[in-house]
Amino acid sequence: MDSLHWIIPKFTVPTWMDVLVAIIICIVGWLIQRFIIKKIINRLVIFLRNRHRNFQANVLAQFSKAIGYAFMTAVIVLSLSYLIEVPLFTHKSTKNFVLSIMVFFAFKGVYDVLNFYTKQPLQLTSEEDQNVLLPFFLRIGKVLIMIFAMFTIASFWNFNLNGFLTGIGLTGVAVAFGIRDTLAHVFGGMSVALDNPFQIGDWIATEDQKIEGTIEDINLRSTLIQTGDKGLVYVPNSYLVNRPIYNLSRREKRKCEQYLYVAATNEEDTIRSALTAIHKEIYLHANTEKDMIHVYIDEFHYDRYRVLIRFFVATNDTAVMLEVRQEIFFAIRQIVEELSITLAAPEDDEGPRKKK
């Protein structure tokens, strides 16, 4: 009681009846929150989903907990106000505290919405716009919401924000030197977010082929990649920014390239007939691109020709590409055997050999 007198000098000592009424107010408030407010919010969420307003429904669903907490806080403050016969909502010693709690729950609702979409970013985009990189920005938004909430609550208590920000600025310069590698990764993540070279679910590979896999997550410092053997690799964002990245998921066709070494002892007409037959075989295949087929001699040595065979398969599926290439190679072998083409090894010391 002495402590309460120090905080609120003019409060009334409650009786047992006052305590009972305050408890009843809390119980009634909990019942209203549990069986009325919560039911109303759930029905509104269902109504919005039935109207295909998924964004509004998700926002309301994520705000439901914050609304419930804020309502119960208001009920408790109301019961205490009745108990001591002092309006705590407006009393100069308690109004800032009550207001700070309400503001906290308001920002918590926004934070919960951002956290929901961070875990399920595709629900925030339409089917036509699924290439937008959201997780990175949503995480930044969560951090900004917490900082803004802290500054807003601090302003209610007349906290000297100018001095605080000045101190942060002075110490930030010193800290930046100590965490410059981490800052490089963060700015690398920002570059990834702005350039949008890939998104979650894309299959990427670095130029040196040291890293290849599917993007699982993108955060402030690193990118999580699942490799072909189901291993998880955390790659610093600065590493990805400073290297050429191939987004293999966005390919529409796959290149197949092979060299065929033909002995120079073959007749020119026989070689030309073989090249024409190979070109025709590739062209007639159902899964090859018809506008780009190369079957030409691209190098000449004293004992052999090097024949370039290049074509494209209209797929991004590796298994389909390998199957088509295998069928083409079997067809090439049959052509070589039918025309009795003498093949040569790539290395001079192995000498020519004849396919019969």
C-alpha cells in the first residue's frame, strides 16, 4: 500500500467486495474475448477467404492474437481502475505505461503479419508475379518494425532520442570496422534482392561449379542452398554477388555438344554424306530445336578432322536431355558403321581406328 501511495497518492483502499467485482470484470472480459471477439474474427477471416481476399484474411488472422492481448490488457486496467477508484487510463503516473502496452501490441500485430509472410512469401504474390524476391525485404521490415516500436514507446517517456541517436552514430562507425565482413554480406544480400537473379525454389550454379543446388532461403547475411545430395550449404551473400551465377531454372532449352574425330583417309564425299545424315537425324528428332543444328568440320590436322556436333534440346529436364542425346549418339554410331567411316582418336599417339 505504501508503494501504491508513492505512485498514486490519491487511491482508495479496496474492500473485499471491490476485489470480487474486479475479479468478475476480468472473468467477464476473458469470456467476451474468448467466445465473442475471437469468434467474430474467425468468421470474418472465413468470410474474406470465401470472397478470395486472402491478403486481408491473413492480416486479420495474424492480428487476432494482438487484438486479444490488447483487449485483455484493457480489461485488467479497467478492473484495477475500479479496484482503487483511480482512472489508470488517464492518470499521469500510469497513462504512459498503459499506452506503451497498447502500442506494443499494435506493432506486434504488424510483426506477426510480416513473420507469417516471411515463412510463406509466395502467398503475397499472384501467379503471374512469383519472381519477386520477398523474404529478404520482409526480414528487413521486421527489424524496422521493432526499431520503430522502440522509438515510439520511448517517445512517450520523454526519452532523449537525439542523444541516443548521436551515440549510436558515433559507436556505429567504430563497430562498422569490426563487422565489415558481416556488412559486406548484408549489402550483398541487398544487391541480390535488388537485382533479383534468383528466387526461392530456383536451381542455380556458380561459374566454377563449386556450388550448385536449389535456393531454400534468402536472409540478411547468407543464402541457404540445398545441393543435389540433399546437403544444406549456407553461402555468404557477398560470395554470390561477386561471381557469375547461372539460374538453371530459367533455361528453356539445353545445349548438347560433342566432337567426332574422323581420319583424313576417308573420302571427302563419304564424310559429307555422313555429316548430312547426322544433321538430318538430329533435325528429325521430335525434341530437338530445328533452328540451331551444327554438324561441321571445325578443325583439320594432318591425319584427322574434328567434327563439331552441336544441337539444343527443348527442355530443362536433365533426364530428358540425356535421353535425347543418347538416342542421337546411337544414331550417329549407326551412320558411321553404315558408311564405313574410319574414326581417329583425339590423341595422335593412339592412331586411327576403323569402325566396322
